[in-house]
Amino acid sequence: MERYLNVTEARKELLDLVEQLKKGDRVVLTKRGQPKAVLVNFERYALLEDLAWVLQDPGRQAALHQAWNELQHGNIIRPPKQSPLTVRSLRGLARKPSRRRVGV
């Protein structure tokens, strides 16, 4: 949900606004009718930061496109079922030169 508030109203409601933010919600803060800032919950902010990090580098952006194309063609990597999924285990799978592909 997107909500627009002017800065004066937002200042009065700030504590409530922070408590009410859900995953996809955002509050657009306006000044003299013009959008000036956005409040989002921290998880959403972190996701946007990660996405920006990927898209700012041509190499990372190309890797994302390649991964998407592989997924569209059914070429996926399946992690071992017995181990928990962690960032470390995912990085290990990504670095293996001989990836086990499913659906090829």
C-alpha cells in the first residue's frame, strides 16, 4: 500500500507510521505537494539496496541475466537436501566449476 503524507502530518504520526509499515507498504513524504522522501520497512529497504548493488555493476547484471535465462530453460542447481541453506552453501554451489544441472 502506498500512502502520501506531507512532512508536517508525518512528523506528528512518525511513531505510528513506523509501527504500521508492512513488507510492501511505503509512505511517500511530500513537501508543498512534491514527493521528497519515502518510508519503507527495513526488510524492503535491504532488498532494494541489494538489487541496486546488483544492477550497478555490468558484470553482476550480466550474471543475473544469465541466471534468469538458465532458469527459463530449466537449468537449475539443486542444493543437497541434508544441509541447511545458507549464504555460505549457496556461494559454494555457485563457485563449483562442474555444476550439476537438472532438466538439461
